[in-house]
Amino acid sequence: MGSLLYAIFMLMVVLLSNSICIAFPGFNFGRIGGGGGDGPFGGGQGYPGLFPEFYSFSCPQANGIVMSVLESVIAEEPRMAASLLRLHFHDCFVQGCDASVLLDDSEVFASEKNSGPNSNSIRGFEVIDEIKSKLEEACPETVSCADILALAARGSTVLSGGPNWELPLGRRDATQASLGDSNNNLPPPNSTIQNLITLFRQQGLDEVDLVSLSG
């Protein structure tokens, strides 16, 4: 619990810094999948394609549904909050924040779930599935899985006593995964501190971001 609180504190520091990520405010991930617009990201005010009110008319209850599921899940298992934040981070490090981490094996690609850094490590998929199911009941084929991951990461932080922030929405879901990028871009469990710093710097992140996302 202490490490989670420290991670949340460091997350607040990052969120208040000048390095604002378009896909996930506070994190300067190198790119986002299918966000639209110019530049490596895309979204919101100054970020073409993403904006906080993206679902205001098509699914105004989207965040409420996400928070309702999270409240129940985290009340039963508080550690799931950190796991959902980590799941979003592991998604964004590979092809951008496009939910490619959720895709299973297919005939044309291998799932990122099978990579060394992800295998038997990341979790929370069942929570995302539950959120997606409830959103489909309320707003069929409307809210992307990439946005669900982002909303779940923010909601988990808030429910753990961390900060809230304005979240640009409108991400598009990936249609394929990259096992190779997952192995190359994500820090493996046996990473040295220098290896971690190098991998994070490749994504435009510094040591403060490293502490925040490592917990």
C-alpha cells in the first residue's frame, strides 16, 4: 500500500509538470495509435482528434459506468488500481495508446500478452472486459477500448486518493498487435536501473515518470 501511495504522489508531480502527454496527461508517451490529426499524437485543445467531451452526446454516461465498475472492483481488491494504471502504461509503450495490449493471438499476429514483460505479469483484463460489456449495453459500438483503458487508469488513480485530470478522448482501437515491439519497448522484470532509464527515455520519459509508473 505504501508503494502505491508513493506512486500516486509521484504521479501528481508528473501531472503538474510541463511535460503533457496528449494521450494520457502527465505522461509524454512517444505516440498514440490512431488519434488523428497532425503530429505524433492527436487530441483535444491543441491536439486534433482527441478532446474531453468526445462522448458528451454519444455516451454521456461513459465515465460514470467506468467509475461504477472500478469502485466495486477496487473496494474488493485495492491493488487492482495500480494494475490498471500499469496495464495502460504497457499499452502505450507499444504502438501508442491503442488497446493493442488487449488483442489475443490471431492468424496474422501474436498477442502482446505473450511478450516477456507481459507474460504472467500484467493483469486487469477481466475488469476491462466488464467495463466494455456495460458500456456496450448502454452505448453499443461507441466507446473505444483504448479510451476505456485511459479512463480506467485515471479512475483507478482517483479512487486511490490520487489526483483527477482532464482526459482527452477519442482514441481508435488497434486492429493488430506487435509482439516484437512489446519485447523491445517494455522493461522486462530483470531490467537493471540503467536499462529502465534507457527504455523510458526512448519514450520521452524521465526518472520521475519511471518512479510513477513502476510504483
